[in-house]
Amino acid sequence: MSLDYSIGLGKTIFNSGAAIIPWQNPHDAEVVLTERFNRIKNSGAWPLTPLSHLQSQFLHKNFGILECRDVQTPLEFEIYYNSRFPFLERLKLLGLEKFSSMENELEVLPHHLAHAWSGLAFSPFDECLLLVLDGAGTVEDNAAQIKQYEYLSLFRWKDKELTLLDRKFLSFLPSKIKGQNFSEGIGIFYEKASEFIFNNKTEAGKVMGLAPFGKSAGTLKSFTTYLESLDWQKQYQGKSKKEWEGSPHREIYQNLAATVQENFEHFVFEYLQKVQNHYPDEKNLIFTGGCALNCTFNGKLVEKRMFSKIFIPPNPGDEGISLGCAYAHYIQQNPNAWTATSWNRLTSYRGLKASVPDEVAISEVFEGFEIVKRSDYLTHIAELLSAGEVIAFVQGRSEIGPRALGNRSILACPKKENLKNYLNENVKFREDFRPYGCTVQWEKAHRYFEVDEGFENPFMSFAVKVRAEYRTILKDLSHIDGTSRMQTLHYTQNEVFHDLLEEVEKLTGLPILLNTSLNVMNEPIVENIQDAKRFFDETCLKTMVIGSYIIRK
């Protein structure tokens, strides 16, 4: 039986989703994350909603399925669901029972292989080393029947073959801290620090941003011993930005953040040095898994020049698992189909096609607003931005990773006075210490940032130093450590956004815009036009751009 599609299912604890790859046009994959539709950030619900949105495509078609879970098997996950409510019955009513492990013997892809294949779906390298590093993935029993979880895997990609070179496991051990189980895994160490500081184990990005404000305890011999030495009575228990900023334990949180960041960097640098010593001829590296979202470390890795080129996909965390499964299945069935992607064609705009707004939807959803379609809309937007306005910018399909890259973005000119505070207090409602990223035309990035000419950072994966002469004007796009999480943009990656930067440069002298995700704190990125309208209503922004339509309050 010939197939029409490959479908990947990420039935993960965080960032579950579904992906579909049409065999006739594999580059036209769609990835649908559960969080984008139930609006619960990092949602790990069974991917029913994503499959429902994709169902019209694969109905009456032939397709293959690969699925993935972490920490437990997909079957264990579904048995638990079915014990709580009529889960399987609901799937049957919706015609989705084919995607259940309880009903079918679905092929399961190990967690780190799914991460690896998600990276290879975008890879610009014909051959490379590939490091996967995260919290905890596929579970196995060791000789003593103790459950152990993969947290580090090293692969080599060569001659269109993926070869496992190294693999490391961790175990969770009971702790004297009530309700806690610790391990010596670096990803879990980061997760536990996030839990202590922010009352949420998924806020590793905030921990990274907080780290430069603290004083590290130095390189640790045991993560578990250190975590047990903390006074867990001082763990943050609140929920709101105001509560956190008013906490009497903020110095403790800052120092913990600094400690976990230093130990993260020490661990990964030490491991990669051993890898480089063992494989001196390997010049290219793909880094993926949730730990690859640490753009502070990634920027320092570039500075060390351990590898000629480093690539980090747009979705290195579990938001990439469904695509990794779909892509692995597609290449299994079509082994000669893999080709490297040119750097200047790397994009992450693979969200749901049906989420792209049309003229009718815009007029209906934004009834009562001023809506104008302009042929010169980019020039007009540049004028608004240069005058200090902050603008919501919606174009085409959404980004499939955690970072907005021009299609679901909030944009602002760096010259706007008090920009960071304005965004934190009026738009994003974020904590005061958190930095903002930016986008710069690729061909001009080296003028403003301490990177080589031609440096590639298409997915905001690296925080790099701002050149001294621009630190004042780019202060609101920079962190306290003098770095900025910037995106380099080729014209061929996003013509509209690149042209907008060109128009902004004519007016301000800078081909740079602050670029942050179109959402408020604790919500996922906006996916569809209804989400965009809700965001617009909840914030003080006056202008939203959807396609070439300018919508004003």
C-alpha cells in the first residue's frame, strides 16, 4: 500500500502536538501544538485537538504513524487517561481511534531519536555530530530493576545514516525534601531550580534570564546534595508577577539561578570538549533537546569556536517531538529523500495552514475596528514604529517553536524611550528582569553585534554581545550581561519582514527591531485570528497588522 502522509504524535508531558508531512511535498509539513488551541502554555494534554484540526487532510487517505512519549510509554499514558474518563470512547466518536495505543500497535520512537530527527528535518549539514540534551526521556530498567531515563545522547549524521555514539542515563532517588525526587541530570537540576524560583518547572528560560543578577555557589560535586541543602520553606509559592517581584527571597532566587547556569555551562562545555577530543574531524554540531533553548550558553559556545558551524532547530524542546516522529517515518519510507537545507531558506513558519486569516475573517472578527488595506503598508508601519508606536504583527503561518520570528510578533523601534519597562508594564506583563530579543538583517548583523560577518542565527538560538558603540541605543534589546538574543534574517527567509527592516532603517538608521512573541505572560504564542483579537483587546496596543491590513482601535 502506498502512503500519502507521515503523521507524528508527540504525546509528551509538555508541549504535546501532532505533525503531518505530505509525501508529494514534504517541505509543506504542518505542526500543531496542543497549547496553541487550549491556550495552556506547555500543555501536555493528549493531542486530540491538533489531530482534529488536521483530520480533514488525512481523512480517506493512507498514512503511517510514529509516536513518542517521555518518562512513561504512550500506552501507559492512555490507560491512565481512560481510567479517569471515557477517553477511548471519545476518540471513537471523533474518528481518531487509529491514533490510540490502546486500539492499535503503534510504532514508538525513542524520545531522543525524535529530538534528533526534528533537528535533521531542518539541518543545513550533510554530516555532523548531533547532541540531544534534556530533562528525562525514554525510560529503561537497569540490571537492578531501577528505572533510568535517557538525558544525553550523541549521534553522528553521515551518508544519510544516524549512528548513536554515546548515551547517558539518570535515576530519580527519594529525597529528604517532602514531595521531591532529585537526580544528577543537568536538565533536571535546571527544572528543579525553576520549580524553586518560580513555582513552575517549565520556566527554565526565566531562570537563565535571572542568572546574571546572582552570585553562583561555584561548580558543584553533586546537584542532589546542593538541592537538598536549600531551604525549601523559601520556595516561591505565588503565581503573579507582583508577588514574585515583591518576594523577600529574591536574592536567594538570583543566586540559585546563577549557580544552575554556571553548572549547566560547565557540564556541557566539559562534555563537548571530550567529544571534540574523541572526534577531532567533526566540524559541525546540531544541538537539540530542551537544554538547547539556553541561548546564553549557546552564545558562549559560538565564542569558544569548538565547532565551525553550530545549528539549533527552531523547536529543540518537546514542541519538536511530533515533527521529529513524522520526519523519521517519512525518511524511513523514503531513505533517499533527505537533503540539507540552505541556511538562507531556514524558516519555522509551519503552523496550521487554516490559521492564516483571510479578508472575510478579518472583517468579521474585527467588526467595529478601523480596518484599512494599504499597498504601502510596510512604509506606513515603519513610520509608526519610528514614531515610537509598538505594533502587533501577524503574517502567514505561525512559528512552530517558542520564539516569534516575524509572523506572530510584537515589534518596536529600539529608539523608543523606556521601551523595556513599557512592554513589561503595559503589554507583556512580565517580570522586570527579563530581557527582550530583536531581529536584524543578516547581512548587517556583524555591524551591531560581536559576531563574524555571515553569522547565522535564524531562530534566536544564540545570545551574542552587542558592540560597545551600540550598547546605549540598543540597551532595551540587551540583557544586563551585555548580550542580546537576536535573530538574523535573510530576505529569502521572510521577504515581508526583511523589507520592513529596510523601511525602518531608512527612517531610524538601524535595520533592527525589538521582536518579542505575540502573547502576554503565561500564555502561548497567538495562533489564529481569534487569539489575535483577544490579545488586542487585553493590551493597550493601538495597531495590529494582519497581512497588509492595518487594524486600529
